[in-house]
Amino acid sequence: MRFTTNSTRPRVRFRHKAVAGVTTLFLPLATLVALGGPADAAPDAAPEATATYAKTQDWGNGFEGKWTIKNTGTTTLSSWNVQWDFPSDTKVTSAWDATVTNSGTRWTAKNLGWNGTLAPGASVSFGFNGTGPGAPSKCTLNGGSCDGGSVPGDNPPSAPGTPTASGITDTGVKLDWKAATDDKGVKNYDVLRDGAKVATVTGTSYTDSGLTAGTDYSYSVQARDTADQTGPASDAVKVRTTGGGGPDPEPGDKVKLGYFTEWGVYQRNYHAKNIATSGSAGKITHINYSFGNVQGGKCTMGDSYAAIDKAYTADQSVDGVADTWDQPLRGNFNQLRKLKAKYPNIKILWSFGGWTWSGGFTDAMKNPAAFAKSCHDLVEDPRWADVFDGIDLDWEYPNACGLSCDTSGPAVFKNMMQAFRNEFGSKNLVTAAITADGSNGGKIDAADYGGASQYADWYNVMTYDFFGAWAAKGPTAPHSPLTSYPGIPQDGFNSADAIAKLKAKGVPSAKLLLGIGFYGRGWTGVTQKEPGGTATGPAPGAYEQGIEDYKILKNSCPSNGTIAGTAYAHCGTNWWSYDTPATVKSKMAWAKDQKLGGAFFWEFSGDTANGELVSAINDGLK
């Protein structure tokens, strides 16, 4: 469930093409054109590279175009940026294998995360669908001409910083961004909404208005210098206006789910009984029991002793009755059975995988039906079938890298969820814990989470562990920011961007749960109170360096600041970020405003003995 780094992300190739609703015979055009023009792109010119254009299909009222970038030099090309002009009556309507934006008649295509590096002699193509009769002109590649020559003169400005969104209402949003740089000076900025210019401003902020309630928008910014050259557009920020979409679900419909760890019964001494004595059992709706393993193409039990054999004394047991030596089921499963009997509102899912045991998913998905059947047989074993109400799949990460890497392709996650829904049927819950990497070309982009959502009851979006002391020297940053903020180390690493991207991919809001970590992440050797400071390494923790339970941090290092909807604390030379009851309640208000299905947390044992954080989730979702 918990991941420890976001630094390794393989990129996945996506190709999205509009279907032309015509019966005209498609005839590819053979002519390739290489177009030269004035410098109008990124300043890192690559004179030993070319960009050639071909119109590959034409169906009368539209066409398909393709650009091919080739490294004709002797050194590796690390990125590419192609710009060209179209006549005003010619436009790009959809694109694949590149990020394509425009400012008026000037079009810009930037590489995705996976296809920017080109070795000498290598080439890569991207394509698009368009309308209109025009051909491209004034082409530049990384600031040089597309025929491989150099273009003298003034360099265009750099890309501005990714906008940050604030003050979101039903009809408006305020945008701020870091200034672009230019050798002669920046004149102004074009603000792009969904790729189209909506304003030109001289400063580094803009308030957009007249928007539609409950609607998703994408904003980027493009700088113009004093020579009227435009630079590359910034990365985009996703925004959803408030309101719209009908009435909120009834409070009772909100999922309030906690992870109960199998190994917590040992060193942490946390048992099913603690869920009851803390008062949390009456405030939650679901428990995910973690983790079962995935190995040999099958679901298998994790620690069978803890799960079904550990004997409980009367004082440890949920109902005050001790286990006997000859009873057919003991351990966590029997205690959870007793908890359900006492709190019949609770449903329990068995979660499989997690950070450590995700490596087996790739092999298992070679036969999805057999994999799903093995899991169903284990979950529905007659000895404990009454304990579980479904299954949770925690694959970190499909078609991306976690502790191990998967390269099965973007369809693999959808195929898995479909197989499990077919096997478990409509009466059992089928859920998944998924990445919250909302960066461009990141892990959300690697798999078809939108297509798979039709088979899932909900997704547990792991909106925590964005930053931590695996970056031993810092910069310090909150591990669970709700929103972006100026200076955030990685764009897209925040809850709002992740949720917005998943919605944009077609996942219904009601099938998204916001994740809360019941722990903090921290550094030591820190002198700066605010985020962004340097460090010497991970702060000490009770069980692991760089991480500590909320129940300890609330007293040992109380929060003394907030940023991006979460809290942080600077105590001596240690710096921690974690959620408090106050920040949890504010996050729940945001989740309700976004019409999410509820919230979940990792995990019970990090809370106080009286369940402060669970209470905050419950109160915040009312």
C-alpha cells in the first residue's frame, strides 16, 4: 500500500486517434516536407537533428499528419520541441505521442516522458488529426530550423512554471506561475485554457471567470518576449470548478475505510480489539486486511500464523472469550469475525499485493481468469468465507515501476479488473489501491484506470508518500499535499492533480476515495522551518528511519505550520510533515466538495488510542 519513492517512472506510449465518420477512400500522401523558419522554440537548439512532416491521410473534411524527428548528430538528444505555423483555418483536433498546444496559429509539440531521448541516428514520430486545408510553415526544432541548420538571432523565452490554482469557485479560478526567462526580456504571457488562449497578461497571475460549475479545465501558460517570439507552453494544471453534478450523496453513502495490517499484531501490538476500544469501529464502514501475497500466478496467504493460527487470550479478544487449542479458526480472521458480529455495519476486504508483494502480478496476469479464480477460491475458503465481503487489489504498479517494474502495457489493469469482476460477481466488492502520480506521463498515464473503473466498486487513491527522506538531502516537502504550492519539488505530486487526472480519464467521482496517512515523513539536519530546506538524512523513527506514527509525532514534534492543506513541524533539527485532525477535516470537506466516494487511511495503528484521526474522517464526511 505504501510506496517509498516516486522517482522511477517508465513512460507508456498512448495513441489516441479520432475516428473519421466518412466513407471516402483514405489515400496516404507520399510527399515529405522539411520546413525551415525563424527561431521560435526552446533555447537549447539542436542543429544536428531534423523534423519532417507528412500528411498521411486525407478524408476531405479532415486529415492525419505526422512529424518525424531524427537525431542526425553524434550526441544523444535529451528532449525535443517542434513548433510550426498553420493558417488560421487549419487546426489540430487531437494528437498522440506528444503534447500539442497552440497560441493562435502557432503550434507547439513537446515530447512525452518516454520518447524524448534520441540516440544518434534514432528517430521518433508523433501524429495528429486536424481540420482545414493548410500546410505547416516556419518550422523549428529545439530553436533551430527543422532541416538541421542553425537559426541565428534572439532566443525565445523559456517555459513558465506550471500554474498553481487557488480560489476555485463554481465559476472561477485564480492562477499563479513562476516567471519565464529570456535573454532580452519577457513581454507578456498567454493563458491557455484547454489549449486555447483566453487571456494575455503582463504579470504572473490571472483570474479566469465565467466558467461552468462542476466542470474540468486544463490551464497552461506561454511566455512572449520583446521580439514577439513565443516560447514553449508550461505543463498544465487540472482544475475542477465547484458545484454542479447534482446533489451530494447522503452521508451514509460515504466509504470510510481503514487498512488493518497482518504484521501489526507483533511489534506494534495492534489487534482487532483495538479497533473497537478506540471507538473507531463505530465510525468506519470498511476494513482492508493487508496483505495477501501474489506468487506463482496465484493469490496466496501472507503470514498464516497471524491470520488463522495465533491464539488470543480473553483480554486480547474482541468479545472477551479466549481461543481454545482445538477451535477450527483462530488468529486475525477469527478476531475480525467477532468484530463484524459486534459491528455488523462493517464490511471486510482481503487486500493482496502492496509495495513488497506486487512483483507477482505480472506473471499472474499472463492468465487473468486463472489468477482471479485462485484469489476467489482463497477468499471464499469455507473456513473464513463469512469474514470477507470482497477483494482489494494493490498492484504497485501496472505498466510502471514500484519495487519491481511491469511492462505489460496499458490494458493490463483493465483486463485484471474485468477478470476479477467476472469471477467475484456483482455481490462481492472488487476494489483497487492505485497510484496518485498525477504528473505528465506519470503512473496514472501508464494504465487504463478510466476503462477499468467500470469493473471496480471504487479506487483507493494513494494520495500520500509523494515526498520523503528517500531524497536524503531534501528538499523538505509535505508527503501528502492536498494541492500544489509554489516550490513543490514535482509537479503533479498532490491529491488535487491526481483526482483531477483520474476524473479526466473517465473515473466517476463516486468511485474515488481520498487517502490519508496516519503517519509522518521526516528529515534531520534541517535548519529551515518552512518546506524547501536542505537535510542530512532521514529523521529517526520508532520502526523505520524517516517515518513515524501520528500518535507519537503529535506529542514529540507538534505541528507549527501548514501548507497545501496539510501540516508540518520543525523541532530542533528534525522536520516532519503529517496530517492532524484539523487538516484531515479540511481534506474531508474538499472530498465532499469534489463528490468523492469517501476516504480511506493507512493504517489503524498510527492513530491515537482514542482514534482521533478516524473521528476526524468520520466527522468531516458527515
